Amino acid sequence: MTVVTGPFVVSCIGAAGAAVLGMVVLGEPVTAARIFFVCLLLVAVVGLKATSGH
């Protein structure tokens, strides 16, 4: 993983985790858009890993 993608992966996982934690523990509204964008973050991380060439 390069110097640029490392912090991106960490921040995406943190953002997705905070969003899920807010929905599950804090009772924030669970909407289709929110779930879609959390999944989009995770797909971006997997996509970067799959195309990194390592």
C-alpha cells in the first residue's frame, strides 16, 4: 500500500465505523442513502486494495 492510500484506507474505515456506530448505538436514523454511502466507502477501500498490484 502506498503512502497515499494508507491514510485513505484508515480514514474510510474510521468514517464507516463511526457512521455504523452512530446508527446502531446512538439511534441515528438509518436511511437507504446512508447505508449506500457507507457501502460505497467500503467498496472504495476494497477496490484500492484489489488494484494496488501487491
